[in-house]
Amino acid sequence: MDKFRMMAQILQSNQESFMNGICSIMALASAQLYTSFEFNCPCIPEYNYSYGISMLVIPPIWFFLLGFVLNNNVSMLAEEWKRPMGQRRKDPTVMRYMCVSISQRSLIAPAVWISVTLMDGKSFLCAYSMDLDMSEFGKNVSGYGLSQEELLRTLAKIPCKHIYDGQHILSRDAASRYICCISQAFGWLFLLIITIVAFLIRAIRPCFTQAAFLKTKYWSHYVDTERKMFDETCTEHAKSFAKVCIKQYFESISGEIQSFHDHSCGDDSDDDDDKPETEEDKLLGIRRQDTMNKVLWDWHMCKPALSLRKCEDVSAGQNGDCSMNANNNQDGHVCDKTDLSVGQKGFKSGYVNAGLDIGQRDLGRGYDNASCSVDQNGFTRRESKASTSQNEFMNGGVPSSCIAQKKAWAVYYSKV
Amino acid sequence: MYAMGVMFVPPVILFLLGVLVNRHTGVLMEEWVRPLGKRTKNPAVVKFLLSSVMQRALLAPMVWILMTLLDGKCFICAFSMNVDPKYFTGIPNSTGLELVKIMAKVPCKEDVIFKNSSFRKAVSRYVRCYSQAIGWSILLFFIFLGAVGRVIKPCFNHATFLQTRYWSNYLDIEQKLFDETCVLHARDFARKCVVQFFENMREDVTVRMPLSSALRPSTIRNEYEEEEEERLHGITRQDQVDHLLQTWYECKPELDVTKMAYKPKVCITWEDHNGKALFSDV
């Protein structure tokens, strides 16, 4: 059971290995489907050929399309192709690579079906039994007094053991052996051809453009992993959002605020790294419906640049902070998540200071008065304009210049 | 009639079962029917949930129909009388039955009129061949639709699709979490209620008088009780619970947790008589 779980984990670790797993399952399924599928030749001159050839051709098409349906990379490819440029350039080689890899994987199950069908021989027998040349068996056709039509009808019944009535004309076993032999020859030829083609592709390709190929492979892997991480993050965020929303709802009904039972007040700031993430932290700063909608909208319409920023000294809130750096740069920057914690600590302490200053002054007047709402308003305004400067927050003002450049440096998981 | 019944009635049952068993059906109906409250309704989310419920529920019926078609027995039973027998040799004429009745007996292998006759096998092969052709065509059609849909969907409104998918996932999680929270609340409510009841039944009466804060022993309640209080979220009476559950349906809260995340925290600073801070929570 453990081995199975480990295998499932390895296979699901990225899309490519997942697709490899799906391919092998589909290949096995196509072989199994062939054996369990009751091949039913109609044994009628008009229909034999169509039935035989359809059984050879239509299920492979079906398996090929099924490979497309099951492969998540297909919608990823379409998405990458159709998205607006945003801050990230589009790379046509990456898209071509993904397309080729999807097609290659989808071709495996059809190839298995075709080779199994040819090896087995039934569909060939059904399609070509009427084209048999009787003189090859040493039989004289005219000696039996059959018209052409009747002869054809008799020959058409060869694939059907139970209704063949021309045993005196031509031995059914001999004819079916002959046709099956031709069918197997075709089957082996087909296998040989596809093996040679695969070998050539594998062996020769590294001689051309190997460096570019490595680059393309990396970025297509990256796109896949990024998409998965984004979906996971969204799910986690939805969970935390729901938890906090429900808690807030309960408290709003009861009228009590549970802040006195908060355990975190007495901790040292040094323990911040060891503290488990609270639900609020997991929200990554996205707390409203319209903010979340904007996150999701911009993810497609204006993908962030592939450039991780180093936030060295954000806590000081000096001139060299994120917003200033970003304004100068054309490409725009996205804060590195690991560096954000530094920024967050700096900012958080700054916030609490500010809150406390104002709060202390008004402590006499009571807890939930205008002081708190100022903090919230200030924060909300700051949040929606995505300003990152501490100074601006303290002043309560919002830089209007930032609005124009909002798209250039919007921080997605803004903790700062 | 029998054959058509066998082919179509079980899929309908399977479809209805599929819709019943799906959790998303409840989420969908609730979102569709609820009053507006403080939260706007998004019809795209409802449509997304509906299409996902339908897709999942349609899978089992489709598999049934395709299996019956590929097997062919239903078709043979239903359409053997429509076959023109003059294309096939060996029809058993000697029985004196009408042609239609003979054709109708084709699906039955064991019937005495077909002994040693290849006629029955030929006719059933023919009809089965048609049945399989129809089955494969339907399969091909649906898979083609699926593949085209997969390729084309991201070309239209992908950004809106991301939003819709997120919010429908959110609604599902929210409903699950709300049910969980209510269950936990009920358990703690019950426990506190029972403890309170026992305490009220105590025979010896204890005189309780307010003690000055200097003499009061440190009221460090144990962690369990504190956690319990937190889980109760301040809802401690029946009418509060009723009001809560009523409002959850009639007036869903807005999707904005800024207040919760930035609750004012009380942080205490101890100062000595000179005003110098000795210890601070900040």
C-alpha cells in the first residue's frame, strides 16, 4: 500500500510524470479494451470493408482525442497562447515544445491499438476477405458454377465461423491463415517503423540546439509548476478566508470581541519565526472580495514578470524601498515571498506602534472608537492603492502617482 | 419497448442519483435561492456550479448507454423485426409462423425454430454491427466535443473563469466550515450547559462575595476552558443561536475580513515612576 502511495506521489509530482502515468494506463487500457471488445464482422459484402477499416482507424482517433482531454497541459497551452502579454513576454518555443510533448504522449495509446489489431488479424480478415485471389489456393473459380455476386457473398462469410457455407469451395481455415499472416506482417512493419522514428528523434535531436532545448524544457516545467502552485495557494486562501469570515460573523452576532483571549500578546518578537502561521497570515493580505477578484483577473490579464526582487532593507521604510525601486524599472518587480517576511516584520511593528500611539491617547475614551477606525481606514486605503511606504501610511496620505503605475508594480501577495 | 426501456430507464435513475449524491447540489441550490443579504449574488458562480454538477452526473448514464450499444443485445431485441430477411439465406420457412414473428424470435438463441440455422446468427451479427457503429459514433462525437472544449475554453474569458472557479470553491469550503463550526459550537455549548446544570444542583450552598483584586487568587483558567470559550465565540444563549442561524441564510455576511485581521490589540506597557518603560508587549 505504501509503495502504491509513493508511486502515486511520484507520478503526481509534476504534470509530465503524471502524463507518463496516464499514458501507460491508457496503453494498457487500449490493449485490454481490444481483447474484451467483441469484434463482430457483419459478413455482408457491402459492409465488411467499412467495418474492418473503421475498427482499425476510429478507436485510435478516439484514444488520441482522449489523450488531449485528459492532459491538463492542453488548457495550459491554450491559456499561455491566448493570454495578454502583461509583464511577461510570450515564448513561442515553449508553446511549441508543450504542443509537441502533448501530441507525442497522446500518440502512444493509438499506436498500441493499431499494432494489437494488426497482430490479431481479425479486422484485416473482415476487410479483405472478399479480395482473395482464388487461383492462389489452386482453385478454379468457374468450376463451381457460381455467379460473381454469389462468390463475393460466400467470400464475405469467411470471417464468420458459424455461418460460412462455402467449405466445399474454399477451406475457411486456409483463407483466414493467409490473411492473418499478411496482417501480422503489416503489424510488425508498423511497429518497426514507429520504433525507428522514435529512436531517430531521441538519438539525433541532442545534436541540434541542445542548449535551447534545455531552456525550453525548463520554462515549460516552470509554467506547469507555477500554475499548480497558484491553484494550491488559491485553495489555501479560500480556506483561511472562509474561517476568518465565519469567525467574524459569529462575533458580530454575539457582539463580543475575542481579542482578550489572544495568546500572542506576551511572546517575544524573537519567537515570531517559530510561531505557527495564524489564519490571518495565511490570507497573504487579501481580505476583500474585490481585491481577490483583482488578483485572479490580473493573474491572466497581466501576468507578473519572471524577476524575483531582493528586498534588502524594507523595514527602515527608507527611500530605497520597494515602491521606489519598482517605479524606476520598466519591467516591474514582484516581491520575493521569502523576503517579504522581513518586510512584514518591519511593517508590522511599525503598524502596531502607530496603532498603539493613537490608541493610547484615546484609551480613556474607550476601546472601539474612532482611533481604531482610523487605523482601518488608513489601512484599507493603503491596501487598495497597494502603497508600500511606511511614511505614507503614517501620514495617512496616499500617493496619487502610484495609481498610474499601479499596474507596473502591483504586489500580488502583499504583506508589505 | 422492453429494449428501449432497458436502454434508457437506468440512465435516468443513475443521473438523478448522481445529482443527489453530489455535495455541490446543496451549495448550488442554497446560493441560488438565498436572499441577497450583505453579499451580492454572482450568477456566473451558480452557472459554473450547475455545469460541474451536470457533467459529473452525466458520466454514469453515458457509460451505461455506450455499454449497451457496444454490446448490441438491446438493439437486436428492439430492431430485429425491421430487418429485411431476403438478404439472408436459410430462413426457417417450415414452421408456418408469420415472417414478423420469426424475425421477432431472432434474439432468442434457444428457440426451437432456429436449431442448426445460421440465419439467426447472420441477422444478429448485422444488427449488432449497426449498434456498435452507433455506439462508436456517439463516443467519437463526445470525445471530439471534449477535446475541442478543452482547447478552446481558455480562449474566452479565462480571467473571469479563474474568478468564478475561486468563488465557487470558496462557497463550498465556507459551507463545510460553517457546518463544522456549528457542530463544535454545539458540543461546547452542551458541555457548558451540562456542567452548569450540575453546579446548580449542588446541595451545599456557597456564599459568594466579591473579593478585592488584591486578595483574589490569580485567575489563570486552564487552557481547555479558554479554548472552549473561544470556540463559543460569545454565543451562549438559545435565542442567540437561533438568530445566528437565521441570519446566516437571510443575510449572508459580506466578503470582507479586514476588520477581523486588523482588530485593535491591547498591548500593555509597564512603566516605572519616572515614565521609563520596564516591559512592553509591543
